[in-house]
Amino acid sequence: MPRTPSLLEIELRQTRPFRSKVEEGVVGLFRTADVVRRVLGAVVGAQGITLQQYNVLRILRGAGSEGIPTLEIGERMVEQAPGVTRLLDRLEAKGLVHRARCRSDRRQVLCWIEPSGTGLLSDLERPMRDAARRRLAGLDARDLDSLITLMEAVRTEVPSAASPAVKRRSTGYGRSPGRQGESR
């Protein structure tokens, strides 16, 4: 009896099965991330920014009036970007952020969001939320909890040369601390 190809194999028009479930899982993660990235990228792209620039604006908004060092922005980004300075250059050219040397440590550059950047984030809040909800509409609350837990396990369980392992504390429910009962 012939094997039924997975949905991923069909989407990719793959003629041979994956060598392993691990390989299929990794390719599936990449494919899924790309689908979500394209959907959300279209929302922010309509406002003339990229998802990475959107991420930087959100980090700066969260930093508040104290500002945040450039290097810390890079560490806090969802998607690690080697060119944080270039991202900031583009955002500054659009009048969405500003930077200044730290007075107490001239080696450090602090960054702040401008009111126009805060306004742009406000304008994007509902469309981004709606796009994310539409993309995940097929998942109920339990599915979302499972998805989050599985993604946490992939990100945190195995140390790699590129990033240190982040230890998860068991909560007894397969979720990291502070996530139970969190509303969506």
C-alpha cells in the first residue's frame, strides 16, 4: 500500500518522503515561520517598514523614557539581526527613532522611540493583531497552549554553539512559569 504524503510534502511538491520526522519537523518549522512572516510582513510593509524594524520599534517603546543601548536591542530582537545599526539608521531617517551617545559611557549609544514611531505602532496594533488571529484561527486555546509549549521546548532544551541553553523550570503542566492562565 503506498504511503500517503504529508501536507508539507504536498505543499513543497516533494516527490520523496523526508528522511526522518526530525527533518520534516525542522522543514515544517521553517515553512510555517515563513508563512506567518509573509502575512505579518505585508501588514507592516504597507506602512513602509519591515518586521525587524517593527520589532525594534516595539523594543524601544518598551524601554520607555530611559532609552536602551544599541547592543541590548540586538539581544532582545525576536529574529537576531547582525545589522542593528543599519536598522536604526533607516528608522532614524524616517523620523521614528533617535540616538545619542551616553553621557556616562561615551562608548554606548542610547536609542529612543519618537512620537511618530509610537504613533506608527499604535496604527499597526489592530491590523497586526487581526492578521495574527486570522493566521492562527484554526487553533483553539488548548492548541495554542500546545503550540507555545512545543516551540518553547524547541528553543530551550538543547544548547548549541550559537546560543546558550535556556533552562526551563517545570511547572507540572509542560509550560514555562508565568504562562498558565495567560489570556490570548
